[in-house]
Amino acid sequence: MRKSLGIALVALVVFALLPVSPASAADETYDLVFPVAGTNYYSDTWGAARSAGRTHQGTDIMADKMTPIVAAADGTVGWMHDEQGGKCCAMALNHDDGWASWYIHMNNDTPGTDDGQGWGFAPGITTGVHVKAGQLIGWVGDSGNAEWTAPHLHFELHLPDGTPINPYPSLVAAETGPLPRLAGATRYGTAAAISQDAFPDGSDHVYLATGTAFADALIAGPIAGIAGDPILLVMPDLVPTETTQELQRLAPRSITILGGEASISGSVADRLATLTSAEIDRIAGASRYETAAKIAASGFPNGADVVFVANGDAYPDALTGAAAAAKGGGPLLLIERDEIPEAIADELVRLNPTRIVILGGTGVVSQETEATLGTFAATVDRVWGMDRFLTAAAIARTFFPDGASTVYIATGWNFPDALAGTPAAAKSNAPILLTAGSTVPAATVDELARLRPDTIVILGGTGVVPVSIEYVLLNAIN
């Protein structure tokens, strides 16, 4: 079965690799969306020799099977090589401006197998359908004569007269998307990049949190945002180079370490003393809950009218809620689903709020816990959605009812890249919304359309928020 499927594509691939005139191989650059929305690598193999006197007339973008493939431009689906009744494995997209792009070796296996029984085209992708740049059209695979190679997308670019040209320069240019992005090679570099952007003139005070867990940095986010202080990240026993360089640029007078020595060791504190002349203190408790209470006490010594609470074991609600807490002028505390830890209860008594805002649904903070919170404040509200993306949109809708000039975007699948984002979002009076890997949830698209921002800022590198997503985000507000 697999060999017959491979042979079925040979004719198509041979046609795609026929020799062309030298002029068609010129390094002409075309404005496109990078077609593989995930981790990948590629090189310039245009004109490379192939069997039977053929030459390579595309770029092989190597990526894992089922990595999403997106439309390189607005256009109409043209020919489709259909091995399995509309399920795979190659296609052309005729761009609205007359150019065209070809997508070959799309997936033809059931995910996780090599059975030749799966699909390569996304639902609804058929000949004659019009798609937008960045729209999902299929998935990477190893169909046709790529069965004996690593999975990849053979991508071609054609002039309006049908002549193929080398797509490599255009792909390189497409690695930079249309939206501003704050990112480093690591989570520590991303935190430094966020700090550089939001605090170009330095800062008198800096918070330092571990980059290996989310609680301390997110708890401090509203306080840092209200005070106008950055958050940088360190390892438990090491100050990364990116953090060192950013601390020296910021030139703070004081540094607050968040968390106990299990999170940030004494050796890190000693290292900081050699890097800067800043005074160094530490806020720490025996647990994340006690640390949260102490951070709140440090930022709100005279109490607070409103307090935000989130589940201490699930970061997404705390992440997007931290920006809202900064806007609302209240601390963020962590609780358990079915219990309010003693340290948090004591801090709620001290803060004496008139309003408590629960971030997330009953799956993260139960109705019984909500009732108990009612003993600490006259009003208890809950802002939530059916998932983390809907919750983030609900938080933005509640606390940014009149829209926002800036919106920050982070991945909803992992926390590191957005840990330092709250102070920047607070400084810009901006909400944080979430993406889902290589896709943008409808909740995020709808909320962007409502917010109508002038600027969308990506937090994190292309490995967590692919360039292709930028076009989807941009289309949401255009």
C-alpha cells in the first residue's frame, strides 16, 4: 500500500523538478507567510542535482509529521493530488496576485503511524476554496517519494507566468513576521527582552523569580506592574548571562528575590552581590501560598479594595489575570480548588477587601470555596470561560470593556515566556490573550476583534508562537 502511494506521486514530483532556465532561479523575494507553523529547519537546495537529470526546484522544509501547514498567501486552492478520496497529499494555491505556491509531501498517515491511511488536507480545503494567508491548509508528512526520507514539506513558488523561482530567499524573509515580538533564545532571554522594551531607561527596583516554576513571578506581576518594576528570571543555582546583562543595564538600587532557597539559592544571592551594588532582600514563605501572602503584604501594606484569586496549580488563569489585577489595583493570591490555605486566609483578613475576583471556573475554584471567600468580602465575582482561552478572553472583556490600544499574546500551553510579561502589560494598560500552539482559538480572535488594538505584541519565540500565527492575529483586527 505504501509503495503504491509513493509511486503515485512520482509523476507529480518529477514534473515539479524539471529543469528551468537560469533566470527563473534568481533570488527574487516574494512577501509570503512562512508555510510551516512549527519547529522546522531548511537550507537552500535550489538547483541541486536529482536523479534522471532533474534539479531541485523548491525548498524542503524539514519538520515532524502533523506539523501544521498554512497558506503562504491569500488565494484559491487549485489542483490537488488526491490519493485517498480528498485526504492527501499535495496541492497548489493560486494567489490573488497571480503568483502560486505548491505544497508537496503532505501527510498521508494516521497520526502516530506510517499506515498510509490518514490525511494531509485540513477540513474544508478543496479545489476552488478561497483561503487567507496563514490559514491552516494541512499537515507535514512523508507522502509520495518522500516515504524513504524524513518528513518534510516540499515548497515551491511560481511567478504569474508559471515559472518556478527559488523560494529560499522569500522563506528567510518570512521568518520575520509583521508583529513586534519580544523574545530571546531562552525564557531568561525573553524576560530580558521584555524588560529592555518596557524599561528602556532602567529601573530603581527589580524583582527576581525562578524561571523553573510560575507561581512567584505571576504573583508578583500585579505589584511589579503597579510599581513600574521589571521581573527577571534566574535558575535555582545560576544567574543566566541574559539576566546578568539586563541587571547591569537596568542598574537597580534594590533587588527583591522572590521565593525561598529551594527556588533561588543563597549562591544566586551571593552572585548578585558581585554583579551589582543594589541592596538585596528576599520575600519567601514555606509554600507558594505563604509566599503569595507575603508578596501581597509587601505591595499592599494598607490593605486593598479588590483582591484577585486563582488556582495555585494552574498557571493560565493567573497569567492572564495578573494583567487585570494590575489594572484593577489589587494583589493576586493563590488558593486551592477546594481549600483556602491558612496563610492566604490570614492575608485576606489583613487586606480586608470589599471585592474578591475569582479567576477561572469551578474546575479550578469550587463553588464551596467561592462561598468561603464570601466570608472575607462583601462581593465575590467569578470571571471564567470553558477553557483557558475563553477565560483569558473573559478577563480581557471584563477589565478592558472599552478596548485596548495594545494587546500582549502568549502561548497558553506553557508559562515561561510570559512570566515577565505582566509588568510590561501593566505599563501599556494592556490585557494578555493566549494562543494554542500553532493555532489561534476563536475566543482569542473574537476578543481581538472587540478590543481593536493598534499594537499586538508577541511574547516568546517562534517555537512557541509561530510566525504564521501573527497573520491570523493581524487579520482579526483588520
